[in-house]
Amino acid sequence: MTAHNTAVDENRSEIVRRETGLQRLVTAYILAGLLFMLLPGTFLGVWNLLSISSTHTAATLSPAWLQAHGHAQIFGWLGTFILGIGFYSLSKMGNLPAFAISRGWTCFVLWAAGVSMRWTVNVTAWQWRFLLPLSAVLELAAFLTFFRTVAHHRPEQPSATPRPKQPWMLVVVGSTIGFLVILVVNFGVTSYAALRGGSPAIPSPLDQHLLMLPTWGFLVPAVWGFNARWLPVFLGLEAPGARRLYAALLVAWTAAIAMPFGFAVFSAALLPVAALLAVSALHVFKPATQPPKLNGVHASFPIFVRGAYVWLLVAAGLSIAAALADREGGIWGASRHALTVGFLSTMVFAIGQKILPAFCGARVLFSKQLMLASLTLLNLGCALRVGSEIPAYEGYLRQAWSVLPVSAVIELTAVTLFAANLAFTFLRPAAHLLREQQATA
């Protein structure tokens, strides 16, 4: 009996150690993602926009700086979040091998080094012919470490009759494959720039076309996949329609692939189709069948989640206008901003403040009011940016240039509040310890 109790205690201790290790790992990914979002991402983006607004043209700004901002936002912030959540989620859902946590830290070091190197090279141009492709190698190596580790994922209780994979899982797997393709393309493009280019910037026409790959080829489908898993629980929506969700993924991939080959109008025309299929599949705008779960978050949570899909539809519609009528980059810029800030960032701000405190040590969000403020300011700044970028860049209304810096400062404030809310949350004790402290106070 004593031996049995000892074995049980050791097993419990191992479970606690593993859970603590996973929480530390995902917290490191989230904090690193927040740093990339704030400093090389948003801060540099605001600086770029202030410079553009002062000269009323983007021609005087270094393309390498613009690409440094974009890479930090897409790969440094969102990519880091997705890798960290991927390690944590798959470890919780099944039995990853014992070395998964150590592999997670290896991936973290490689990924953070690659993204940091890419940003530094783009901004300083120091030894860029060597370091630019090296940064891509490090990012690809990090992802392959992640992929090799999670490939060992097995169901916790294997069944004689395997269950069919759920739609959300297949879409997330598809977006992960898209992630791999993008990193391979990134290595090829950076190697080409290092051998043939005159600066660390990817040639602007090529960069413009390739932006469709990480956005509609990876990030948007990843959000659809995770939404298919979480929205029925958090918002009380119907289970997703599998066929429409798969169709949305395939249409988005077709659009993302068509753009780099020069089929801009065809690619843009597919985007509203993909967005509408996803909205229909996820039942985003249909009445909830069950009360939403708002514990730990502000009551406006469902409004902002649905509002993110409004931005997705706006971004898709503006892409068609851009393919047909853009002259100075204003319509394309507005479309990208509606997608990356309006859809992706709003979704991260909303869902992230719901799930990340739980992932990072079973904590409770520091402030629901800060959550509301960050989401409100983010959407206000995005609306001002999208509404003023087209008339400013395209030369329709000169006064619109004065609105762009205001939108940038509002969005910077929103991002800072979001990061501060999560940082203060991580500094708090776990939920059960917090309840004990409050009970004894």
C-alpha cells in the first residue's frame, strides 16, 4: 500500500512539474510576442506612419523599415503567439513526449533569434547579405522543431475505432502547412535578395504580392480554425459547418497562391467569397443557441468578436477595389490594415484576454475595463486609419493626412493597454491562490 501511495505521489508530482513547465513555456512565448508587438512592431509602425504623414508620401521612407515593421507584427507577434499556444494546447490535449518542453524552449530560442535578427538587419542593414537569409534559416529551423515535436501528438485515450478529426483540427493543420510553405518561401526570397538585391528590402512589387501568403494563406485560416473550436463554447454558437469551413480554406488558399503569380483581380475577387463562407460556416452573425461564457472578460466580448468579422469583410471588399483602382498604395494599405488590425488584432485582443490568463498559470484577467478600453481604442484607431488612408494616399483629400498620425497614436495606446493588462495578469497569483488571499484578507 505504501509503495502504491508513493507511486501515486510521484505521478502527481510529475504532472505538477509538467504543468508548471508548460505554463512557463507558454508565458515566455506570450511575453516575447508582446515585446515584438510593442517595440519592433507597433512602435516602428507608428514612427513610419508619422514620417509618411509629415512628407505626404511613402516614397521617402525606407522599404526595409516598412518590411521590418510588417515582419515583426506577422511573425514576431502573431507567429510567436501561435507557436506558444500550439505547444501548450497539444500538450494538454494529448500525450506529447517528455522532451516536448525542452524542444519548446529550443524552438523559442531559434524563433526569437530569427525574428530579432530579421528586424535588426532590415533597420540597420548591418551584414545583411549574410544575416538576412540566416534569419530565415533560424525561423524555419524553429518551425521544424515545433512541427517535429507536435507530430508525436497522440490522443490521450487511443480507441480501437479512431474518431474522425474535427473540422477545426483539420483547418488548423491546414494553416500549419501554410505556415511551413510561407517560411520556405521566405527563405527563398531572402536568399534571392541577399544574392541579387541592393538592400535588405524585398523588391516592393514582389513583397506586395507575397503578403497574401502569410495573411490569407496562414493567419486568417488559423483564426478560423481556432474560432471553430472556441466560438461555440465562448459565444454559444452552433457547431461549425464543416463543408463551408473547408471551402473557405480552399478559396483563401487559391487567392493567396494566385496573387504572387500576377492574378491580382482574380485573387482579390476570391477573398469576399472565402470570408462569406467562413462567416456562414461559423454562424458568426446568427443568434446564439446558448448563453455566452463571459467569466473573466468584459461583457462586450461577443460584440468585438463579431465586429472582427465585419473588418474581415471590409478588408476583402477593399482588396477588390485595390486590384481594380489602386494607384499609390492607399487602397491596398487600407485593405491590409482592416485585415491585420481590424480582424486579426481585434480577434487576438478579444480571444487572447479570455484564454491566455488560463494558459499562463490559471490566472484571472487583471482588468475587464482595460480590456474594453484596448478593444475600443484599437477599433477606433483602425477605423480612422482605414477611412483616411485611401483619400490621403490616393490624393482625394489632402486634409486626411492629418488624421493618420492620430490613428497611429490611438492604436499604440490600445496595444500598450492590451500588453499592460496581460503583463499585470501574469504578475498576479493563480486564481485559486488569489481566492485564498481574498478569503483570508
